[in-house]
Amino acid sequence: MFAFNDTNTYLVYLIALAGLLHACLQLPSASLLHMLTSTMGRNDYYKAVRLTVAMALGVALTTGVLLMLFSLLASLPYALYSHLLSGSLVVFSGLFVMLRYFRNDRAAGLWVPRTRIRWLHKKIESIGNVPSAFGLGILTILTELVISFPLLLAAGSLLAYQGTTVVATGFLAYVGLATLPVLVFGISVACGISPARLQRWRSDGKHFWQFFIGLAMICYGLYIASEQFIGNGV
Amino acid sequence: MNEGTTIVKRLPGYSEPYNEQKLLASIYASCLSVRTPIGSAEMIAQKVCRALTPWLAKKPEITSADVRRKASEHLVVYHPEAAYIYKNHRMML
């Protein structure tokens, strides 16, 4: 029941890679940064930590639920070509990320439509407590679902029909990695790193990030799609 | 305090009279968000608002983006990080 052989390890690595690519999508971490600059005053380190943990929990919970849902969908009887479908969708999503993830402005504005961004701004600026930070975590994952659902579907299709060990490890790997950027940004701000510095880092590296992540997603999608035919133990 | 200037907001058709307290509060909040001490943040906000007054006196109507741009040009002299956050606050997402 708890066997962990080479095939299982390979599967977990693939799922973890999907989680890593999901972690590279920046809406949750950018929203956290915006929230912390809006709510933080001097010496509010503990508030920053509380809000970060609440938001990270929201992100983790939503990602976990969505991953379970897609895994169930991929294990339905008619989902015979789930690898091919999810791989293709990851490729298209990667193309979109490569071409359109960041806007062509001087800061690191994201692809989300402006009306939706204005609404998010209002929501973020009104956040001051733990439950609303938790809600923001859920909201950002759902907003970016358009881009991230192929990755969730790919990970779900890899988890389908697997044993308990692979499912548990893969699930934890994906959710843990997807939540990591929020935790890293929040703890950095709580430890004294200026939000301006983090925002500048996001802005300066955005073109490289966009190209690299898009390319990585395309390669990952092609690999997953090819698994349908090559069947390398998956 | 210049109250004769009208600020044209981003929402179409919406404008309001210039309110120095609002500008003061937004610059103060930007300074606090980068961990500036409270006294320093108050002083910087007042200095920036005072520096903006002669520029505003010449303008009957300006956009909120103009105010933000001009305020960040003055703020960068006192606190570059706060100026960056203030200028790009609406473009973090």
C-alpha cells in the first residue's frame, strides 16, 4: 500500500513540476504584496504574518480542492485521453503566458482585465483582518483559474488511478509548491524586506519570467501529451 | 491649501475638488508601508504637499494621474522606495 518505486517517484516529480509551474503564476503573490502595502503600518510585523498565513491557507485550500476535483474528473470512465487533453491545454496556456501574461506597462501589471483588477484593488484595500485575507487567497486562485486549470488538469490526470502513496505525496507536493510564493513574499515582508524591493524585483524580471515560464509550460505540456502514446509508466 | 483646482478621476465623468488632506494621507500611507517611522512619514507627506501647492495653483483642472506623477517626483527626493510604491500602487496587479 505504501510502496514507492521508480515509477511512483517519477510520477511525483511530474506532479511537483506542475505545482512549481503553478507557483510561478503571480496573481496570488502580487495580491499579497498589494495587501501588505495597503494594510501595514510601522511595526505591524505580526499583522503581516497573520494576514500572510491566512491568505496562504486560502490559496492552499482552494488549490487542494481544485486538484481533487480535476483528479476525480480525470478518473471518470470517458476520460481516456486526459493526458493528451491536459497536455494540449498546458501548451496553449504556456503560449498565452509567453505572449500575454504581463501587460506592456512600466510595472508588473498582469493579464487580468482592467475592470476585474479595479474590483480586486477595492477588495484588497478593504482587507484588514484574517477572514478577508483568507477570502483573498481563494479569490486569486479562482481568478487565475483560466491559466492554471490546465496544470491542475495535468496533475489530476497523473494522480488518477494511482495508489495512496503517490496520491498523498503528489497532492502535498503540488499544493505545497503552489502556496510557497505567497509564504515566501509574506515572510520576507514580515522580516523587513521592503515591499518596494519585491515589487521592483517582479517588475525588472517580468520579461524573462514570462518567456521562461511560458516555455517551461509548453515543454511540460508536450511531454504530458506524449505520455498518452509513449506511456512511460504513467 | 489650494481648493480651486478640480481633480478629474479615472471614472468617466467623475471629478472632485482638490483635497490636500487626501493627498497627505495617501503619501503618509505609502511611507508607512515601507516602514518609515511615523514622525518621518508625517514630515515627508507635509513637505511633498507643500512642494505641490505652487504647481497646483496654476491648474484649474488636472487628472488624478497627474497628481500622482507629480507627487511621486517630489517624494522620490525624500524616500525613493515610498515614491516607487506610491507611483506604482495601482499597477502592482
